[in-house]
Amino acid sequence: MTAPCRAPFRRMAPALSAALVGFFLMGVVPAADEPAAPAAVPSYLKGIDLNQPAQAAFDGWPPLALIERPYWLPWSTLSLQRAVLFNQPVFLLVTVPWSRSAQRMSAEALADPIVLRSLNQDYVSLLVSADRRPDIYARYGTGSWPAISLLLPDGSPMLSQANDLGKALPITLGPTTSDVVLFNLAEARKYFDGSQSVLHGVSQVYEKRVDLEESKSGAIDAAAIDPVVRWLLGNVDAKYGGFGPAPKYALPGLMEWAFLREDQGRPSIVDAARNTLSKLAAGPLYDARDGGFHRMAAAPDWGAIQYEKMLEGNAELIREFVFALREEDDPALRAALRSTARYVTTVLARPSEGFYLAQIADPASPDGGGYWRAAAGDTAKAPPIDKLVLSGPNAMAGAALVRAGAILGDPAMEKAGRAALDLVLLRAFSAGRGVDHVIESDADRGRYLVTQSKVAFSFLDGYEATGDPRYLAAAKDIVTFVRNNMRVGDETAYRDHLPVGPEFGLLDMPLRPMQDNARLARVLVRLAALSVSEDGRTAAEAILGNYAGELAVHGVRAIEPGLAIDELVSEPLLVTLEGPADDPRAQELRRAALNLKHGWVVIKTAGGTVPAATLTFKGAKRRVTDPAALAEQLKGLGKAGVGAK
């Protein structure tokens, strides 16, 4: 195959000869009494005699090593300006390092010299980390790793009707072979060259009409969530656990919602929720070798495992195990909780405090699972750790570990959890400015709703579990930041990111993600229950009204919005704790409060000199000084006819 991209390089050769030599020698002036040292020649000019005339010196340049190598640019205004200037379509690669399919695509199809030659000739190639840029992934993600989109020079999607639906949809690729990539690159380039004006017009219409949220507003009442419960009960997988066919993964909030509904005497999902958690703990997603859980299963029987092990998913499971054990002890779930917490606090632990993002799928095996399938005693090296440190997963893990330490009686676990919360508080949180998304490496001050909502929720959890007023103050401040900055005009739901510069492509499309808004609503309801937000319930109702119309169509993704609505229309059990924070009796009361058998408990710290706890529920109160009597007093509230267990 000829080198089609050499001609442009050759046309620039005369200018390059003078400009490059001048640039690399700029500022290098030998002393009068010293001979001039030869200038260092950059690697891409090796073999070129710069003493020759430009046409002779650059004859045959560039070499294949420069033609058939990747040139990845970041998602930025300058990168898109380059595409516009040269009128080239954009090849957008949104990927992660921990997925085995993404690893293979990078090492195989996207390392193929012919593919690289085609990309360099016909496209501007952009590389985006999905972990660092959730706003880009939300708009250009495809549901697989990596996510590849072919775009117009301004970042808008290139649309085609050549798909199973026969509709104008973005041209995307998932993990595939070199031949498929080459075919799509060639066909898309011909399509672009022949239909640019039409493509730009269709893309503008698409951007105005597409609804990435697929939400429908509705009233906030029991009728909004009953269809979700019916969907869950109608799609229970009694044999394998979970709901619906696949994929299967941790379902945050499921146990909390199940027990809250049970307390209300409403159609129960406790059995289905507990069965799902038990099947998950006993199934192949659980890593019996090192502890913790793999990310997900793509098959109904928990097969087709995605072997990477994520901090966030394991933090969510720790919290689910805690709520399950709070209601009913189970040796298998207790063992899974302890093993998962041990995995997080050892394998994923940073040297000082906090945790890394993930343990990547095994790059030495085709499906990423070789290390974990090895026989006992095998000395294979464990897959490496993705050492990105994100605020949201760290805050979630910290809060979950504090709760886990309380139910397991493990002070070291509680300490590790508090250290992770403090890492986020001290390194990522700024009063009045929200929370940085990335702590290290290369800290990123982007403001994303997913990060703000997770951290605020986890700080509230941390406050209830420890009584530390810093966490409460930070949670309230984050919510204030979001309310002041992350909505436009009269909108009542919040946008997924705060723009920090010119928006282009799909980034200027408003996106108000349902689950992140639902989590924010839960924070607002808790702040109101703690008497630190006068309009928290009103604001939460306004948020959730944007999504309450047809929640059931979202399947398991409707669990947290459903829980948020139930918390809004219900009354929590409020436990007000008194006494010095370092008083052993006060600490015992707090652990007892965290482990109360009740679906929804909010714990408030009131100070005071004498350790005590006051239970308040539906107008009734009980004051307790003995931690062992707390559970009995809760039963007393039940006998008073206020619905406690």
C-alpha cells in the first residue's frame, strides 16, 4: 500500500527545514571561547541531513514509523478547530484501562499499522477517558468498551440510516476487528466527503430532537412507584437472583427500599432483594481468591463475567450487605461483607488513605479472568491496579466502611472509612465551589453532578455514622453549590456538568441524569429531616417530579428514584444522640442506632454532656441511656401503634 499521507508532509518540508532548525536551536548561543555544540536532533528527524537543501533532505520523509503510529488528541477546542480547519471528520475513542475488551481493542485493532495510517490520513483522532469525563461518556457512550463514535468536524455525531432500525442514528463502533474498523473508516470518509451539507443539517435536527434522558414528569405519590415495584416482582429471577435477564450487577438502594416498604406494610420486595444479594454472594461474581466482587455478569446465570473489580461497585455492595445484616443476620452475607471490606482496604488501598479506582481485568488472558480462575496455590501475578483516585467512589467507600465497621465491631474498618472521607473533604472539597472530580493523578476540577451527589450523600452518611459536624457542613455546602450553579432558568432538575468553557458537539445538549438527581433529592430530604434545610423536601419534590411519570420503563435503574420518592412521602425514625464524641457510652449508642432494625433511620447529633439517645417517630418519643435498651425502646414505639418493627 502506498503512503498517501506523505505528500502533505513533503509540501511542508522547505518551511519545516528552516522552522524546525530555528526552533530547536532557539536560545542556544555558544560562549565566545567555546566551539558550537551540535544541536540535538529530535527522534522524528533522525536520518535527515539538515545540511542538505530541504527538498533533498526531506526526500522520503516521513518514514513509516511516523505514518503508522497513533496521534491522539484530547477533547478540546483546539482539537476540534484542527478538524474544522482541515475539514476532516473526527474519530472519537472513549475508553477505560480496566476493561479487557478495551485493552484488546487498543492492543489489536487500534494498533494495526493500516488502521493507524487510515486514521492519520482521513480523521482527527480524539482520546477521552470515560472515568475522567463522565459528561462526554454520557453523550457518546455506546454501552460497550471502548465506545467509538465518528463525528463531524464540530463534534456533532455523523448520522446514518444504515442500521437495523433504518433511522438516522450516530455511527458508532464497539470492540471489533481491524477489518471492521477499516471498512467503517473508509465508508464513513466517502459518506462525509459526498454529503457534508446534508450531514450537518441532519445532525442539527438530531441534536434538537434527541432525548438522552427519556424521562417523563409526574405526581409524587405512591402511584408513581407502584409500577416499579410491580415490574420488579414480575421480573424476579427466582433461580439465579436479580431482575430481568441480564446484565446483572450490584443494585444500590435495593435493600434499603425493601425494608422501608416492609415497615410501611406495603407490597414487599424483601424476599426478592435478599435472594438477589445471597445469589450474588454465592455466585461467580464473588472472588473467592482475594475477596470482593467483579463488575458485572452479562448472562442471566451470572456468567460472561466482566472481571475488573471496581471500588464503586464494591462500596455499593458493602452498604447493601450492611442493611441486609441490620435486619437479619446471615453468616454467608457477613462473611461476604468482611471479605469485600478486606479487599477494598488492602488491594485497592492507597499507601496513606483512601482508595484507587479499580483492579483491571487480567491482561494476560483473553477474557480477563485467567488470574481469578487459577488453581489454589497458583503464583500468577495479580492484575495491576488502576491508580486513578476519584472523589465519588472514595466518599462512597468511606461511608460504607464506617457503617460496616459498626455492624462488624471492627474499629480498624471504621478508621479506614473515616480516612477516605477525610481525603475527599481535605483534597477535593472547596467551600462554595463543590467537589473536584479527580483527586489524583492530574487532579481535575471539573464539576459533575454525579460527583456532587455521591459525595454529598456519603458525607451525610459519614455524619450520621460518626457525628463529625464537618461532614454535615460539607454536605449542605455541596447541595447549595449545586442549587446555585447547576441548573438554568426555571429548571427544577440539575444538569450533569458545569460548563467551564465553550461547549461543542453534544456537550451543549442539556442532560439532567435521573439517578444523580434522585440521589441529590435523597440528600435534600435528609437535610430537612436533620433540620438544616428549610425547603429541602420542597426542592426534592420538584426534582423527583421530573421523573415520576413512567419510572417502570427504566427497570432496575428506577430503584434509587423509587427509593427517593418513598423517602420523600414517608417519615424517618429520627435518632438524636447526645454526649461527648469521645465518650465510650456515646459511641456505643451510635453503633446501636446504626444497627437498629428499621427501614429508614436518620441520626442526628445534638451534643450535650450525658450520653443518651432519643427516638422520635410519628409523634412518639423514647429517651434511652443504655445502648442495649435502644432496640427494645424501638419496639415500644411499635406497640404504641406507630408502625415500627
